[in-house]
Amino acid sequence: MAKKPKIGVFKLTGCAGCQMEIFRMEDEFLDLIKLFDISYWKMAKRDNDDKDLDIALIEGGISTPWEIEEIKCIRKNTKFLVAFGDCAIGGCIPSIRNWIPQMESEEIVYPDPSKICSTKVHGIGEYVKVDAELKGCPPHRKTILELLKSALLKIRPRLRQHPVCVECKFQGNACLITSNKLPCMGPVISGGCGAICPTLGRICEGCFGPMSNPNASALANIFRDIGLNDEDIKRKFRKYSGMSPEFRLEAGH
Amino acid sequence: MASYIIDKKDLKILLDKFLKEFKVYGPIKPGLDSSVDEIKSIDDLHLEYKSTIISPKKFFLPPKDTLFEFKIQKGNYEIKEIVNDEKFILFGLHPCDVNAILKLDEFFSGKFKDKYYQNRRKNSIIIALNCTQPGENSFCKSMNAGPFLYKGYDILLTDIDTKYLIEIGSDKGKKIIQGLKLNIASKNDLLKKEKKCKLANKKIKKILDPNWLPKLAEENLDHEIWIDLGERGGVAGSFPCLSCGSCSLVCPTCYCYDIYDTVDLSLKNGSRVRELDSCQLLEYGQVALGGNFRKDRKDRIRHWMFCKFGAAAGSKNSSCVGCGRCIRVCPSKIDITKVAKSLWRKK
Amino acid sequence: MTEKTIKVDYIARVEGQGAISIDITKYGKVENLQFKIFEPPRFFESFLVGRKYDEVMELTSRICGICPVAHQITALRAVENAMGIVISNQTRDLRKLMAISARIFRVMFSACIF
């Protein structure tokens, strides 16, 4: 068999939930680690080597100067760089603070802000070229597997960015917007989760980020029609992907 | 063929006979948000339903369907086809849905025969139920698809107050009710059915003329209504299209699908999957190297509506049956009949 | 005098974003202990201000990917305390069950992987 591809898993400003999603693939995990040479993964092993990687999965956004250095260094050493999860794509939930002056945030949280060295959160795409994006907070294990298998087979992964509505219809759910007048984010949010929340009667909160070519302004108008005010709408869009160009207008830029 | 009647309370006898021999699927909830699912006893069956969320096309063209499994062994391929031979009854389908299945039949048994579809179709028995309470969104009458049914059924039920009128439409239908003691319908019962038909027709408020629909599509390719619908303020009280694909996924006649392969972690075993697709999605028109035939939202919604008007793929007949599902499911409240009327008016 | 130094550059338990160094004398006495967390700050306390009460549980569960349930239930209790809501015994038991099962998962996970 050909040489195993070297893989690295890195964490920047995030919560490690995306890495956990790999661990949580109980049925596939052991088969998966046989196929790759895990070269760098601080959370899983002691001796790590970040040189000459084939694939790097980057979890988390960029919020400190040395993270900028780190991501550029990783980019240099990696053939195929993957933004792994919403934080790496656009900052995800930590990016909500981007609308608050940095000094104000620091003063609320730390008694002595002079010790803190932090900037606004951005996705890694702001600083380096990204080869693939795995959407989700965290990404679904199916999409992670799809990407890794495609990498082994050297084919393009099938990462669809259809809205949650598609998966809702596959499940046979009644539409929460039209039937229950609830402000569901489904029509602009990328699927991949299998519409878990709407299937359980909860509205989609948007954790997979924008779908391909979403019509965010139309959905904002629909929310207004349901009875949400402008503040509510802003909060809804300024959550998992407020920094994405697709939602920026609705998130209040 | 002869017609029979059965008391409503005796419907259990009929259903129990079917349950013994077949899997039976029918409406399991009352109202508009019903769904066609497996029926285990008469208590599960809600024949007073108005419409289902997902159309019964899911029994012939499932949202996700494994076509075959493959194995790679020493450079050779081994293929195992997945054939579903389950015989089933669809109980209580409305005329619009039966007509939609007839339209799907045309598509899947044309020049290229889809054996997965045809196999399922062959194993199905359709027991239709005439629609006496059409919903506010239905425009089946205009599309010649309802509210009463004249073809395509194996057995047809009509609610005539305390009884159901049973009409047989095929040999299959005749065979499955053999052995049951049913009373022959009287002339009075048949008259009652006609009366019900007239009443149901009156209840339908949405009226269109289907004859001008294909022409409408041809003449209005560059109409500004499409820009309104795609980007600006919507049409006739609607919001702009979200391109969420709901309309085409619930549509009983939308048949577009995507095919892809998946492999397991050994990278040697896998399967080929057919998944329902929607022309409203950006990925639908995408080809290799990133080209896309329908990049703009307005092009996609226009394409879908033209397809329903009957202008797509050189067709001259509308593929819409007027079930009204797309109107109900659209979060933007886009109403295809209102769009058609606006186009007609602005000509 | 320091006889032994235990040094871990990154602790997997805290997602590799912490370090510990312990100096131990000949007699087994800990002379010096340093625990560093170099995880970048994310300012949850700051951006939660001004959010609606029912969003808090969802947002705080993203504090940590290993123990989201603990953060979620704590946030829930904070909101309930603020609003003076008293929960039923059944709800409390269910939450306990969830918290314990999350803990079992976490411990099992740490035991198996690390």
C-alpha cells in the first residue's frame, strides 16, 4: 500500500468540539486512524510533528497575533488545508463580540485588561488560502468522513450546501415557519445536520452557516412579518455566522 | 365494472383483509399536515385528511434510495442490485396525487425505463379516495386532476355520508376485494356521488386556464416578474424566493434526482445512491470546473415554474396537478397561480 | 533541592491549551507548581450581555466541546434563578441524569483516548 497520508489537527480559538466530533465516531474511529498517519494532534497524542502534512484540519478562528503566525506556518507546511467547523470559517459564536469594542469586552471580563492580548475573531480564510470548508458547529461526522475518504481516493468530496429545508422535507417535517409561525433559520442555513432540530420541533438556529446563495434579506422580511423586531432579527443572524458576507447586512454591518 | 357500497363502520373489515396480505400505507393524521405512512390498524387511518406534507411519490421515488452495492475484489467489480419486492397498498390517496403518479409513470417509462421506479409501481395497489373537502390552496380542477378521479386507480372510494362507494378500476383491484361480501351500489348511491362531486367542485376557489400556461412560459422568458420574484419584493403579496427547494421537494410531479457513490472506510465496498434533488438549489445547475447554468435565483424559480406550466423539456402539457402543496409550504408565500395570473395580466 | 520535575507542555484534557510543571524535592514535597492556560480569551461574559434569555443555553454550550452539557445546565439554572422559576422534581431528575451521563461519557473518553 502507498504511504499513508500525514494528517494534522490544530486548534486555535475554539472549543475543541469539532475535534471531539472525530473522537465520537465510535464505529469508524479505529478504522479511520489506521488509514492516516496522525502526525500532529495535541488532544490525542504526546509527540507531535507539524512538518510536511498532507492534510491539516484547523479548528477555531484567529484572535491573537501568534495565531496569525501559527496559521501561516501551518499553511506553509501543508498541502491541503481544511477549515474545520464554523469557528475556522468565520469565527462562529466568539465572533459575536466583534460588534463590541474590544476594550469594553476586556474590561467586563478581566480585572486587569493590560495582560490580555486579543483581537477581533476572524476565520482562517482571512489570512491564508483555504482548500476546503467543513461547515457546522460541530460538523457532522458524515461530512468529516466524506472529506477524508475523498482525500484518500483523490476525488472531489460531495459537500452539498443545500438548505436545512431540503433535509426537513426528506424527514417529512411540517414547516415550522408556515405551520407554526416560528422564526426558523432553515431556509438560509446550510444542511448537513439531517435537520435534527426541526425534526424535534425546535427551530433551526443556524449552526451550519449560510447555504450556497442564500436570500437572507427575504428571510429577514419573513421574520418581520411573523412579528420579530429588527433587534431580534439582528441577533438571529449575528450568531454562528454573523461575519459571513452572506449575512453581514442582516447582522448589522 | 360494478360498484359496491360499504358502511363507514365496516371499513375495518376491508382494511383487515388488506392488512393480512399487504403492507398498507395511508394518511396517519387529520388536517393539512398529514403524512402517508404505515397503517397497522383502522385507528391509524385518518381518511378525513386534507393534504399531506410530502407527496406519495416517496413510495416510488424515495428521497434517498440505494440502487446497488459494489465491491472491488482483485481489480474486479462485483455488483449487487437492491431490488425491493414488497407489495404494498396506498390507501386513501387523493385524485391529485394519483394523477401525479400517472404523470411520473410517463416520465419513468418513456424512452428510458427506470426499473427501480417501475418495479415499485408494479408492486403497488392504489386505493384512491375522492376529495370531498378540497383545501383553500387546491386548484386541481383547473389542471384536470381533481377533485374527483376518473382514471389511474385500482379501487376508488367516495364518501357518501354514512357509506363509502367502492368502484373498481382494474383487475388488480377486483382481485383484492374478492371474497368480501359487499352490497351492490344502487342508482341512488351513484347519484349521491355526482352530487358530492358538484359540491366539491364548487369549493375550489383557485381557477386557472391550463391551456395558456405553456404559451405563457414561452413568451415571458425575460419578464421583470422573475427579477421581482428572485431579488426584489416578490409578486402578488409574496416575499422574494428563498430558493430553499421546498416547493419542488413536496411537489408530487417533480422527479429530478442526483446520483452519487459512497464508499466505506475500506475504500473497497460502497453503494450508489439516488437522492432527490431540487432545481431551486445552486448545486443543481453546476457542472465540472465550477460552471453553472442557473446561477441566479430568478433563473431557478423561473425554471421551476416553467416546468410546472409545462414548457420545460419541450413538453406541451402542464406537469402540475394543482395539489397546492407548494403554496402551503413556501415560507415566502409564493403562489404559482398568482404568478401565472400576474404574467397573464401584464402581457 | 529539586529532585524531580514533571513537565507537561500541553494537557490533552484541556484541549492541549494548558501546561503544567511540578518540581518535587527528594522527600516528595512539592516545591513549585505552575499551571498555565494559554487558551485565547473568547469573552463569553461580554457578548452574552444583551442576548435574549432563551439563547444563553445554546451559546454557553459552545464554551467547551468536551463538556457542553455542564455549561448548558449551569446557564439554565442561572436564567431560572434570575427569573425566579422553580422547576419540577421530574425536570431536575432529568437534568441530573443528563449531567451524569455527560460526565460518564467524558471520563470514558479520557480513559480510552489519553
